[in-house]
Amino acid sequence: MRPFSMVDLHSLADEGTEEMQILQSLDLSRLPRHVAIIMDGNGRWAGRRHLPRVAGHRAGIASVRDVVEASARLGLEAITLYAFSKENWKRPRAEVETLMQLLREYLRRELETLQKNRIRFRVIGAIEELVAPVREELERGMTATAGNDGLLFNIALSYGGRAEIVEACRRVLTEAAAGRIDPASLDEATFARFLYTAGVPDPDLLIRTSGELRVSNFLLWQIAYAEIWVTETLWPDFRRRELFRAIADFQKRNRRYGGIGSDEGGRSGPSKSGLTGALARS
């Protein structure tokens, strides 16, 4: 990850703007290592403008471009965007095909920008369920950026958190049957090696757009202690300003991971938020 002292704030925002004010309030030595985003609201964005749903998906591409580039320049280690869930296969065929075409267009147009910003592109999910032309485009993008040493940009496609855990269990059982794993010694760290996100730090911050208060089967194992930040902003309107706001809010929280924080007479450390935090504090 890029040393925080090297972050050029002026490459992220203009002087005197709200974006710059938020940036200047951040402690660049305490940025979240991994940010995960549930991109929601494309359909509602289009509906409010009396446009077809696919217009919302197309408008959302600009948000992806801005947020990924800003994350790379800020020096985040990883970002994971929830683009297409297993449940999304139930949508009308025309909408699914348009989404896949937009994905291919994004990769073709943005590959140069990914390379310029040293971004490494990777797909998590059941990639084998995608049609061949889409898989080939994704594989080209992953291969072309594999040597980059900047931001890891994960995009979740045909992804489901429960399915990921089940698949990991299958792989563990296969390894155990072959004598390569002792079931009695299986622990959380070992199990995590069989997830799609193996080798990547768990998300510190989970962002959801459009105001919905659910995690929608996204990174269920990995977000166990993630701080959750929800905004009413619909995804096509989400830009780096909202990302900076989320990080600013993240830095105000006392993350304890079930321990006792400095405000309760113990050592300071990470804490939970939301319902789990309320239960832990009760």
C-alpha cells in the first residue's frame, strides 16, 4: 500500500471544495485497508427519471470509475464491489445481457486507466456461470493487471456469500479426504484460505448505497467485524465525496472487536457498530 505521506490530495479534490475539506480531516495513516461496497439503486435512479432500468446500470459505470480511481490514489489496499449476485440471474434476460455487455465495455475502456493507476483487477464469484465472451474479457483484464502493485479491485460476479462458504467447505472436505488437512486442527485462519478472498484482509468498512439496511448475502464471513456505513445516495450518484465521508465516519468509531474500549476504562481498540455493537454494550 502506498505510504500515506505520498498521497497527493490535490489529485483527489480541488482546493476549497467540500471534497478537499473532508480529505484534510482524514488521518491518512488510519485508512481502512479494505472497503467493500454494495452498489444499490440503479433501477430507482432510472425510474425517478422515467428511464429504463438499464439506463441506471449504464449511469452506474461512472460511479465505479470514479470510486475505484479515487481509492487507488488514496492508497487503499483493496476495494470489493458487489456487481451481480447469484439471485440477479432471476432478472429479465435482456437486463442480464445488458449488464454483462456493460461489464465488457467497462473493461475495454478502463484497462488503460487501471494500468496507469497500478490497479490489479480480480473477479470473485462463480465465474464459470458467466457466458464465454464475458469470461474471456474478465480473464484478459485479470491477466493484464496481474503484475500491478497498487489497489486490488475485486468485482463480485455471480456471487453469493452462502454459496462461497459452502464451496469453501467442499474444498476443505476434499483436502481432508486426501489427508492434506487434519479436521481437528481446522481453525478460522485455515478456513479463510479456501474463500474467494484468500490472502486479502477482511473489509474494515462496508458501504451500502440507496438507504437499504441489509447485507444481501455479501461477504458474509468476511464482514464479521466490518463497520457499516449506509447512505441514501443511489449508486449512479455516488462519487468519491461520499467515499471520503464514509471513511471520515469510519475513523470516528472506536472499534473494539468485542473488547473494552478506552471510553469504558480499558485499552482502546476496534469496536462494533449497529445492532451487534448495541448488544455488546448492553
